[in-house]
Amino acid sequence: MNKQRKIDFYIAGAVVLFIALILLTNGCSPAVKVVPTPTPDQVGQVKAFEDAYNRHDVDGALAMFADNAWYFSYFPNQQIRDYFAYSQAMSAESHFSDCAQVQDTVTCKSSIYNDVCTKLAGVQGIPDKDVVFTFKDGKISKVSSASMSSNEGEIANNFYGAIDYWGGNNDKTAELDKTGPGGGYRFTIYNSVAGEATARLCQEYAASKK
């Protein structure tokens, strides 16, 4: 056997030995089972938020939000807390339906908002559409919507306008001031004090019309 043939022989032997070692190793080692990471049930989280909001559990609802989150136009979290406290004082409810999850977002095709004042105005809920919940690290980081206009919303706005006029002529200015400054900016403050004042004004105005 000449020198070149010896080299080829040794290379071939090394290759055969290497393949045999691989087969032996794979045969002895247990198979590693890759377990896929489960997709978080973010629709369930939206429903849990809806439940906390409708129970008027301010802390419970806010706990589902990430730091520096957006809730429609409310930012940062202190404004969100104030709005939830306003909602609590107004006995507000929000119901989301037709919700579907795609990656880290949940889109609810429709929602209905109601509170003590909308009910007194004769509105069976103010509708909205395409409410989008965006998640980050398992928490809600943003809530936005198409903010559609509606007849129900117009009725509610007219009701508030009537309360502003009635209150200005019936020594209710101090109460109205808690809801926002005059000049067309009443009912623009959202916190517990404003919510309590708004609810009282709605109830008193409605009672005066009976």
C-alpha cells in the first residue's frame, strides 16, 4: 500500500468511526421534547378587566395595566385611576363583545357604555366599535377605538347641555364647577369628585322634570 492509499484509508476509517459515534449517541440519548409556549388568553384578560371595571374595582382594573399605559385619551396611570374613580361614582358599565386575539392585540368589534346619566337621558348605552386592547409583557399597554359618533352619544351630549343651562339658573354653579369650567367646558373633568357631582346633577335635573 503506497503512502496516498494509506492516507485515503485512514480518512475513510475516521469518517466511518465518526458516523458510528453519532448514531450511537443519538440512539442512547433520550429524545428532547420541545414544548411550545402556550399563547396567553388575552381575550380572557379583557373579560377580566371588563368584570373589574363593572364591579367598580378601581385597584383591580388598574392592576391589569402596564406602567405608562394609555386608556383611550387617559395617560399616564394616575389619569386612568382618576377616570376609573369617576366611572365608579357614575355607576358606569362597559361591555365588550365579538372579541378576537391576534398576537398581542385583542380587537372587540363592538362595545356598549352606560352610566347613571346616560340612563336618565333615556339612552340604552352608547355604542363604540373596533376597541383594540394592546398587550405588553402580559398587561394592557393601550386601549383605543374608532370613536364612532352615534345618535345615543348626541342625545347624551344634549342632556348634559340641558343640565348646564338648568344648573346655571338654579343655583347649581358650585356643583357644575366641579365638573369643569364654564364656557362650554362643563363635564370635562374625570375624577371621583367630578363623577359624584355629575351623578347628583343628572339625578336632580331628571327629578325636576317629573
